[in-house]
Amino acid sequence: MKPPLPSSSSSNYNVLSKPRLSPYLFTLLAFIVFVVILYGEDFMCIFGQLEPLPGRPISAAKKKMKKLPFAIGKTEEGCDVFSGRWVRDESTRPLYEESECPYIQPQLTCQEHGRPDRDYQYWRWQPHGCDLPSFNATLMLETLRGKRMMFVGDSLNRGQYVSIVCLLHRNIPEHAKSMETSGSLTVFTAKDYNATIEFYWAPFLLESNSDDAVVHRIADRIVRKGSINKHGRHWKGVDILVFNTYLWWMTGLDMKILKGSFDDEEKEIVKLSTEDAYRMAMKSMLRWVKLNMDRKKTRVFFASMSPSHAKSIDWGGEPGKNCYNETTLIEDENYWGSDCRRSIMEVIGEVFSHSKYPITFLNITQLSNYRKDAHTSIYKKQWNPLTPEQKANPFSYADCVHWCLPGLQDTWNELLFAKLFYP
């Protein structure tokens, strides 16, 4: 007996039907679509708008970056202006003379205070594979017409602020410029341009017990959680904002964080690791930026840590010595001083990767690491009389944190200029 022939409907099914979608695959695809819809803005921010951070390169397949405010061009494809080498250049350096700029604080006027050499003034930063655009004071001033530019942070950011004022002030008639300081705020005014360049003292960005712009050398530092509006109200309305904060977090101990107010009779203080405390401040800063800055009209920059050179053993020198008497550069391209915490760079990368506002990262750390020659060392105004012991041992009081002007910080502003106009 022959087996029955298959029905036509059964035959058609075998020939024409497609495999059914696995319920597991369907669930996975649905989840992916849901995540893309829910976090699409975050993905766009991560892959399309942030500057690459050290060790965190952005995919070459990223979406086309939208034009940022003030941009007039772009750097060459694949050019990292923060990766390069120092070249000696006596034809274009320094960009101004120390004696020509009356705005430099006496803590940074190294020639006036007896530095015997000027070699530190003749170095130009040369990125690998491309060139930095020349700093154009006229373009900068015209861009600032009717606008405010502000530097917010500690004394290192104040040094960068003074540097840019020195780079610009020669293009402004004497009667049409002024500089005034009131508390935490210093304002340089270019009257003909109706423009201001300002510096605001906030070493932690958040409120702290070190907020006095003059008397702030406090060993037992306390930072108040969730307090960025204490200072942030002074930043509103700024068109170009440049943040920095690092040095004051480096106490070598856990950070004390105040929950509540400094006016509370009984204060609730908790301790966090430096990394966790710094992460808290970065998140507060980004929240403030998102709420108060217009991404279509304003620009925000964040400068990475400025290195110090307090231990000569870091670069193969003798124990117990530091930047004093150093007049040459560090040539090891991979040099990284012990004072620069890589963990802090990792925190910046982690927090910034979730920013919904395009923050331009100024990675000045590595290039500054090479410049052990550029610190103020002993060639600055000493606020307290030196003891006989100090005079006998200059290494004991050399300032290996701050930088002579003109000098290294002018390069920071060349990089700021490049990223402002050619992001």
C-alpha cells in the first residue's frame, strides 16, 4: 500500500514558508531598539561631540560632528594637537615680553625676580603631523565683541587667564582697557569691544572653606556637596567658559565633604576618596553647564591637571631635588610625573563620556609634563621673609607648581585658541 500523497497545502508550506523568528532573537532585537530610543541622545553625545580623552579614543566611524559656536574651520583629519614635541623657536618666541604686560602677578614675573636665563621662553609646541594655527589677537577680540569670557578655578587657571590678557592687551589702546578685582572676581575690560575677560576664584568649583581669594591656605580642606550654585550664579551669561580644578584636591588624604551648610551649628561631614570627591564635583559642574549654558551660542572648556615637578628622581635626577635650577626639557615622550594621578584622568573620561553638553577638553598635562624648566622656582615674590635655612637651601622653597610668564601657559592659550576656532 502506497503512503498517502501530501496535501497541496502541506506541500506549499514546505516550499514557500520562511523560518519563524526565534522568540529569543525577537526579544533581543526589541530590547536593542528600546535602548537606542531611550539613550539615543547619550550615544550621540558620546560618539559625536566629546573630545577624545587620553586612553579613550573615539571611534573613527563616529557621526559627523555638528558645528560648534565660534568655529570657523577645523583641524586636519586625524590631527591630535595635544600630541607632539617642543621645538626651540627664537624667531617667534616669546609671544610678548614680561616687561610689556603690566597684568602679570609678581608671583609669575621670573625675570623681574632675578632668573638668570630666558631659555624657557623660546619653546614652541609642535603637534605631530600638523601645525597649530597662529594666535590671532584681532580675531579673538572681534569674536569677543559684546561678549564675556571667563576662567574659573585656581591659581593655575588664573595664570592662564593673565596669559591671554597679555596676548591681547597690546591690540587695545591704553585708555580703552582696565582690570579690576573685587573679591573672587577679576575683570579685564576691552572698552572699545564692549568685551570682558574674567577670572573667578573657585579652586574646587563647589563651595569650600578655601573660597577666600586672598586668605585660602587651609590645610584642613572641606568641600560642600551640591553647592555649585554658590559660585555658579557669577558665571551665568558667560559666552566662553574655561574651567580647571585639580591641585586643591591633592591633599594626600581623604577629602572631607560637608552635607548641609557651613552655617549649621552641628556639621555633618563625611570622608570620600579623592577620586570619589572629584567625581562628585565633575558631575555637579556638568549639571550646571547643562542647565545654564546654551549649546548653540556658548562654549565650555575644561583644562586637565597642570603637573608639578617637585621630585627630580621622577626624571632621573638626584633625590631631594626638584625644579630649581632646571633649564632643560624632559625628552622621554612617555614621561609621566608621580604628581599626576592617572586615576583623576580616568574620572574625567568616565564622567565626561555621559555629558549631554559638548565640553571641549584641553589636555595640557602631557605636554606640560616635559617642561620642568618652566616653573617660577625661586624667582618670584616671596610673601614671607626667607629664613636662613631656606636661603641656604633654595630647593626647600622653590615653587614647582606655578609657571613663569611669558612661557608655558601661553601655549595653553594657543591650544585654547585652536580648539575654539578649529575644533
